[in-house]
Amino acid sequence: MLESIRKKVFKSESSKEEYIHFILSQEEHRWINEDSYVKAHFLDFLERLPKRVLKKVFIDKMTLFVRSNGRYACSVSSLQQNVIIIFPEVYRLLTKTYDGWAKAVMAHEVGHLYLDHSENSDDPMEAQVDADNFACDMGYLEELENFLHDQAESVEKRVRLTFLTNYYFANH
């Protein structure tokens, strides 16, 4: 049934703008549209994602953004629905003029879904680094680095920061 709805709503030549409009017009995303800063940050975030990512993650996989309690953000995947859970720290940043590292965290979570990490999660550290790479490719290297520097010391934090340093030098 979902597939027939998607086929009726979207043609093969659907534009990136049509995808973004569809994503933001979902009833579950009403909370995004209620705050002008949050909406502006989401528009900026979605516009930065390539059309192929929007289609795969938000149209084909029917991913939704949901607010909840917890820390930062996470992505949850099932056969029929994907969810990116936005926790209070990220939401609070999205309500400000400057969103800090919020969109970098969201890009990291979109990366997990786009790269199908729920299906291929043999090495959790590799999945984290791959999702970081996705966020960096979307232009969030500096914001992701700032986020990681704010985290408690751990082996994961050091590995991810090392990757970001390597990414930076490989691309500059």
C-alpha cells in the first residue's frame, strides 16, 4: 500500500523541492513547522542532502523525525518505517539562530540509514566512522568535530576525531 501511495505522489522526474515539501508536510513533522528557527534549520539541512539521499532515506524508506527524551539523536530502522529520534539537546539547538552541531548529528543519523547500517552492523565503530564520513561529505566536518570535542573521553571519541583529522587533510 505504501508503495502505491509513493508512486501516485512521486513521478520519476520529481524534483528535490517536491521531496522536501513532502517530507516537511507529513503530519508527524508538524513540530518542525511550529518554530521558525527549527523549520529554517530543517530546510537548510534537507536542501544540503543530495536528491538521491532524500529519495532513498525519506521517500523509499519513509523516514520520520520524531522528538523524544534522551541524549542527542539516534536512528531506528525496521522493514516498514525508519525514525530519526531528536532528543532535547539537538532540539534546543535547532530553536536557536545558530544551531551549532545539531545538523551534523542529524546528518550522522541520516548516514546510518542511507548506508543501511541496521542491516550491516558487524563493526559498530566502522558504522560510526562511516556515518561521520557521510556527515563530512554533507559539509558538517567542523560541526561534527565540535560535537565530539564536547563528549566525554573515550576510545570511540578518539577514533572518530582521528578519522575527522584524516578526512580534513585528505580533502584540503
